[in-house]
Amino acid sequence: MDARFIAACASRASIPQATLPEVAVAGRSNCGKSSLINALTGHSKLARTSSTPGRTRQINIFSFSGYGGPPMHLVDLPGYGYARASKAEQSDWSQLINAYLETRSTLRLMLVLLDIRRGPQSEEMELLQWMTDVNIPTLAVLTKTDKIAPSKRKSVTVKVARALALQRSPLAFSVKDKAKVLELRKLLAEALVYD
């Protein structure tokens, strides 16, 4: 597999013109976006991970190929819901995300990550509804499933799916579960091949 960093975008003007189909990754701060990108691409240090929430403050774009589907861009969106960010910072991040989502005709799939231990918050509900309204295919990914007992995973997944009123079942996911990483790669390939 080949994956590499393409661009870091802190403003609408700095977002490069799209040349490949894109999959965006969104979620609250500290939900595991960078870890998921690293697991998907097989490059442990491609996306910067941190134990400090709110580290991703710009849009980071990565190229990704050789995973079983067509070449694509993975787009890491700034984490939302980070309480220590000022209201001005949060507003800037929100405007940047909006600028990306409203102008990206190459966006084929939005992964909305939710920490399985926390359940859906208002931000996730609003984002999922927005994606439905603008007709962007979306997959909810419940991260950090290794942090709860295996016996509880299915019931929690069903509970979240009901709370979000999803038409498509969320994917229970852990970066430590190789089968789940392979399953997500397959889902990405299908989203791009059959789009």
C-alpha cells in the first residue's frame, strides 16, 4: 500500500483542487481519527496522533492507493467538540469544514467517527443529518471497541444505530482488530468503485 501526505489546509484558499475521489473522516476530538487513518493506510505515523484532544486544527489530505480499490484521497477534518478551543477557533474550524464540504464534488463518502463508549452527541446527530440533506453517502464508525467488553459490543452498536436512526448499520471498529481494518478498506473500495 502507498500512502503519503499531500497538504495541510488552514483556509478555504489553501484547499487544493481535487484530482482523485475523496473519503473524508470526521469526528469529535479524541475519537480516534488519526489512529484510524494510520491503521487503514498501514503507516503508523502518517497522521499525527496525540493523547491531547484538538490537535488536528486544519484539513489534512493524504493520498492512498494499493488497498484493493482505486487511488483516492483520505481527508482528515478538524475534530469538533474540543472544549478548550476558544469560540473563535471553533468557529474558524467550522467554517473550514463547511467550505470543504460545500465545494467538494469529488467527496464520495463521509466517515463519521463516534467513540463507542460515549454514544452519539448533538454534533454527530447534526453532521449525519446534514450529510443526508446534501446527499453525501455516510458511514458511522464506532471506534475504540476494544475498550468495552466483547459481550457488550453488539448491544451498544444496536443502541447507537437506533439513537441515530441510521439506514445503514454502523461499523464497530478497533485499530487493533485486523479483520475490521480489512473490512473498512473493502467498504471504501466499494464506495469508490460503485459510485
